[in-house]
Amino acid sequence: MNAAAATTIVGVSATNNDFLLAVEGLTVSFDGFKAVDDLSFYVDRDEIRVIIGPNGAGKTTVLDLICGKTRATAGSIRFEGRELTKMSEHEIVRAGVGRKFQTPSIYEDLTVFENLELSIPGTRHVFKALGFRRDRAVVERVTRIAEEIFLADQLTRRGDELAHGQKQWLEIGMLLIQDPALLMLDEPVAGMSVAERTKTADLLNRITRGRSVIVIEHDMNFVKDIAHKVTVLHQGRILSEGDIDKVQSDPKVIEVYLGH
């Protein structure tokens, strides 16, 4: 991180493009309860940021705010210099933000190839047209993404025939094929085997070449394998932030989260 970015963190508003994402003073209240309370953090380009914390800390709500699913009560979310709080969900997707929820959301009656193909921007409408034909560019793009997500040999299988971990990978692939600059994943290895978690860590470490990733996760071994920086939330605020060693040794984090 350069000197200008470092200066921003200690109190100067992030108005430059050193950060891919700048969240400042973010607050959301539900019937008077502040699920996120004056939250500020900054994500660099090509960074894997992991957000951890106890249940109810506000982790998923933060992702909901970034992708526009939930509207902020106050504060700013700037992505590549654009203010996301003023944009709709589909505008945020088009701007380059992809979001994966906890439960895999794929087309189970379609093949792996078709799931990926339909996720290419603009393809869904073309797919409905009479006489639609797959061109070479589409086939090559789908094949390349399938290789990245360990499903190159599963292209003709239907979504409902895949194992749980493969469904998780497919949904990540459905986001990757849209080429987002920021990818947000909510507990991507939940329910996976140890071998699948290892492969998922490898995948995430590879896809940050050219994009940033925000991950919510509870599996601390997985966090160690992927995190460039960890943000610990508690009651909608940052309890601790830094590399994994700093966070794990923080007495406050041990008391409210890791100790349990």
C-alpha cells in the first residue's frame, strides 16, 4: 500500500483511486437497531479481504449494503470512484460487483455449460432468440472458466447432479464469467470437505489477479489460507483489523469470538 493510501486510512477521506472499494461512515438501522454502525474500511485492488465475527456482528449486512440489496441509513460506499449507495442492484452488478450468497443459486435443470453460458452478460436475452447458435468465443470462454473452477470434465452434467462443493464452484464460475472487479462470497466453503476447501483456497488465490475478493467465513484454517487482511466485526463495528496473526492474537477478538 502506498503512502497516500496509508494516509487515507488514518482519517483522510478516500477520494483517490488507490482503493478499489472505500466504505466510510456506513450505518444501517432496523427499527432503531444499528446492524452496521459508522463502519469504515478500505479494500485494495487484487486483495482478498476476509470479514469474520460472531453471529449477528453485521457481516452479511455489509455485503447486502455493498450490492444494494439493503439501503444504507448513512455513509458512503465508493467503488472505483462511483457512489454505490445511489445505484440500483442491477446497476451495481453492471459496474463490476458480483455477489454469491450462502446457499448455491444455480439452474439445477440446466447443464454446467448452460449455467455458465447464461451468465455471460447479454447472453440470456440472445439465448431466448430463435436460431441462437453458440459461437466459438462463447464456447472458449465457458471452457476456460470451467477449467478454473475444476468442472471442465462436468460440462454436460445437470446442476442437480453435482455435489455440494461443485455447486459452490459453479456459482463462483457464474460470477467469474461476468468478469467482476469485486467478488463477494458469503461462507463459500460451508459444507465442503477438507479437500474441497483446499481447492477453493487455491481458486480464490488465483482469481485475485486482476480483481478483489471479499469473503465472509468462520473456518479459520481457510481464512489463514486466503486472507491478505482480516476485518473482525462485532455489533456492527470493527473490533480489530490487520493480518491474520495480528487478529488472532488480539485479546478483544479472543474474548468475543475466537475464545468461543
